[in-house]
Amino acid sequence: MQLSKEQKLTVYETMLLIRETELKMIELYKKGEIEGHMLPCLGQEAIPATLAQVYTDKDYLVTGHRGGGHYFARGCDYHAFWGEMFGRITGATRGRGGQIHLMDISKKALTGNAIVGAQWGIAAGAGFVAKRDGAMCVCVGGEGSTNRGTFHESLNLAAVQCLPVLYVVEFNNRQMWNDCTQTTAVDRIAKRAMAYDIEGATVDGNDPDAIFAKASEFAAKIRAGGRPCLLECVTNKWTDSVNSARNTPEAIEGFKQPDVDAIYRYETKLKEQGVLTDGLDAQIKERVHKKVMDGVEFGRNSEKPEVTEGMDQVYSQPVV
């Protein structure tokens, strides 16, 4: 399967939205306007933007770290994201969870989890519900988390029970302080699918067309009642946490090269195909910029929570 012209433009605009949003998030953090632990997915924008063209509204989406891009691509409440960043009651979790606990239940999206590898276990549970409802679960995580027991337990259970789960590994080969040569016994995570008698494949995670082709193929097999599948997307992570010393404008600019910048590559490709013109490109970028600035203002001007709200939804109510 191939992306249509309209889908290609949507993917491109979504990639731009993810990039500009997270750059703004870093900027506001460094200015001291927002606080907390944040994990950007800069450099990995092609994966969430493309997967959103594969799953449907009734499917479940579960991610671990760096789920912000998936939150935006899913079409989750954008204003609620900025409300969360500013710690306001308009936030996705009323300002309590921060960027690494993003979710929008109305969109069946749990796009954040602070526990490394927890999403794999959640996906198995969601897989049972999806199977009952005739839907699919898409679960995304980094290659480092595939060394956790939850990953192997989840794949084993999904294979045994024929759960409709599409496992997606964002392979960026940067696990905070290590790379795969120091932590992982295989060179490709997709090979691990063989141990559970399910299909696995590796694609260029910075190429939306390559991601879509294989993800669509796997999704069709899963929906037809087949076994789960594992898709490994090889990509680049530009930064670790939001307070990383590598988050300087100069460091980020260093990644904006044709061979490592997914957005630059796709913009060039779409223009060569005649799908994207300079005029249309300018319109898209202006639309994205306006959305980001409107979101920031919404979050900045939203109501702050009362101190007493800190006890709400922590224990069964009322607390006696």
C-alpha cells in the first residue's frame, strides 16, 4: 500500500507540528516558564505521523517514553497538552502528570508512561479488549525497553492468544547512557519476533513511505485475525531529556541534514514528486505555527489548580 497525496501532506504537516511543538517546549523550559521532566521525540517525527494513517479511531494506542509525537498525531486535545505543560487544570491530566504521562481517553490513547517497558504489558491487556471489539492495539516503545521482561511476556501472551497488537519499536540506538552494543544481544530487534513465531520487519524509520507500506501490511494481517506483528523503525533521537546539555540550538541544528532529518528528507521528496509546492509549504508551516502559538497562549492563560486539589483522585473519596 502507498500513501495518497492527501495522506502525504497530512503526514508532513503532522511532522512539522511535532517538531515545532517540542522545540517550543524546550524553549519554554529553558526560560523557566514550564517545569518538570520531559522527553522529546525530536528526530523521530516520521513514525507517529505515519502510524496515524494506519490505525483507526476505534483502535487503541499505547506508548512509553517520548509519546508526545504520538499524542499529537492521534489528534488528541492539543490545548490540553499545553495546559499540562503549564501545570493548569485544563491539562490532559489536570496538570498532574506532565509530558511523560500524556493521555486522552476519548481518543483511546495512553501516550506516556514513566516506567520503562510498562507499555508492553499494557498493550497485552488492551489487546484482549481490542480483540473483543474487533479493533487493534498499536504499542510503541524504544529499543532499550525491549530488554525488559514486560516486552517478552507481552509478545509471548499476544502470540499464544492471537491478540491484535502491532508492536512498533523506535530504534534510535541511544538509551540515555548506552547504545545497543552494550545492552542488546541482537543487532536487530525485529529478530526477536522469531522467538514468538510472529512476523517481524525492519524499515527506515525516517521514511514515511517505507513505514506506511510495512505497517499497513502488518495491520491488514492483524485485522484479518492473524497473529501480532513487530515493526522496527530505525530512526534518530536528537536529544535525551528536555534539560539535556545537548538541547542547545547549535546541537539541534547539527542534526538538520538530509541524511538524518526526516522532515527535510520528506519535504524534498514531496517537492520532487510535485505533491508539495513552495506556496503550499508556506501555508502549512504558517498553519502549524499559529496552532503552536495559540496552544501556548491557552496553556499560559489557563486557570491554576487550587492547592487542595492535590488530594483529589489520589484516594477513594471522601478521605475520612
